Amino acid sequence: MSEPVLLVERSDGVATLTLNRPQAMNALSRELRGALSDAFLGLAGDPAVRAIILTGAGRAFCAGLDLKELGSGAGPIGGGRGDGGPDLVRAMAAFEGPILGAINGVAVTGGFDLALACDLLIASSEARFADTHARVGIMPGWGLSQKLSRAIGVYRAKELSLTGNYLDARTAEAWGLVNRVVAPGELLPTCRALARDMLSVPDRALRSYKRIIDAGFALAFGEALAAERELSGAANRAVTADAVEEARLGVRARGRDQLRGPA
């Protein structure tokens, strides 16, 4: 019996999704795209899961769409499931909690798209990024052409996308593409520690704040400020004085602990 193309592990409010086609550098076959879309949509409706870590098995995060499958005519060029289901990045967006990308190896083209669909990126020192859409002759449809320039600047984005050259992990960190770079053995522990920090925030506030950031990111600055006022006003009206006082005491205690450092 063959192994599943996607591994799902749940622990303490965090689901870890591992692309599991290491022999194909976790290329997104039609089966894997469907499994990943279904997993994100299912987890979006699971109140026990508040954060997701997305990573890959073996030496690759994800090599993009399965070009061998596409070349045989077995899969749709556009990257959707081809069966009326949701596209992959839209399925990821349905999950309202934080999605942490644990980039363990190469993230190429559609794999780069997956990385950019996460809320933050922690990269192994072995990670590499490349956008080979133009070289393959397929234009991006999952947001890479717009998200990358917003993340690292339009000139650097054009350099990557119009050459197809690889970007190493340390340069990706310097350019602001990834939050930090860690040793391979520290990748998942670092992501889990960050997830624990996020899950110490009340769930309603965690999801609402992510929603406000994402909503404003898609707008011009003035419109984004107006959207913040609208969304935060609705959220803040539901907060009681007692809840604020309880949260204030918790924030002060946590701050003291962090300033004190390890014993």
C-alpha cells in the first residue's frame, strides 16, 4: 500500500501538513493538490485547530506543479483541481488562523506560490526559492506575480521572475522574504514555538487581527486605514471592560517573564 501524498498531524491546537512526495520533490500532482485543498478546507471548520504548519518531506518544500503529469495531459495547466473544487491558494485562505511555512528545501514556482500563501516563513539554511513560470511558459495564477513584489520590492521581484534564478535562504532573509533562517534540525521546533506563542493569544483576537492585516494589505493605504477602523470598531465593541483588565494582567505577567529570560 502506497503512502498518502499528504501527512496530517494534530497536536495541541496545531496541525502540521507535510507534502509527502519526496521522490518527486513534492511536486503538486492533481492528487496532492486535491488532498491539500481538502485538508485546508476541513481544518478551517475544525475549532480544535488554531494554527497550521506547512512543510515538505525530504529535501524539497515543493517543486511546483507536476510538469511530468501536465506534459502527459493528465492534469489541468491552470493548477486547479479541474473538478469544480476550490483552487489551492483560495483553500488556504479559508483557514482563518495563522499558517506558518516551514521551508525545508527548494520552493519553486507553484511551491513558491504556496510559500507566499503562508502568513510567515521560517526557512532552513537549505531552502532555495525560484520562480520559473516564464521559463516553463506558464503564467502565475496563484498570486506570485503580485505578492512577491510587495514582499521584496518590484525590482528584486523582476530580477527573480524574469531570470528564473535561485534565491538562497540567507539572501531571502536579507531581502525580507522570510522571517528567519535556522539550521535544518531547528526548523519545525522553531515553527512550533512560534505557533505556541500565537496560540497564547485569544482565538477571536488572533483571527480578527490576521483578517485586518490581510484586508488592508490588498488596499491602498488610505483605504486600508478606513478598513481597519471599520473592522476594529466592530470587533472592539464586543470586548468587555472585565476582559480587557484580565488580558492586561496577562500581558504584564508575560512581559515580565520575557524580560527576565530563562532561569
